[in-house]
Amino acid sequence: ACGTPVVLSTGIDSHVNYRDGKGGAYFTNGDHRQLAGILIGIVNDEPMRRRMEDEALRKSNQFQNAYISKRFLEIIREAS
């Protein structure tokens, strides 16, 4: 996301990364009213949007190669 709040539908597997409510939101696949409510909320609530932007930036670190490699090594060492 790199600092941009993400909005995904449950029709996309990656929505599970946002179940914690940080850095983005998800809506039930096909529920356009729910999607509209989320988007309107993000646009109208600047403090919430800023918080989501900060959370999205922090969350994006989990998907960088350096972080993934470090976690992989930690898991390997724990298993050894």
C-alpha cells in the first residue's frame, strides 16, 4: 500500500491482511452500499484517513523483501 489506505473486497484473498482494521478496509464482495460507506468515510474523516495512511505505511513493510527474508531466517533458526 505504501501509505495509501487499501479497500478490498472479500472476493480477493488478500483482504485477510486487513482484518485487523489497520491500513485499510474490506467489504463483502458485491455489497456496493458497504463499499460506498467505506469510501465516503475515508474521504470525509481526515483524522481517520491520516491514521489509515500511517498504518498502511507500517503494514507495507511486512511485504518488503528485507522483512520477509529476515522473518524466514528467524523461522528457520527457531525450527533448527
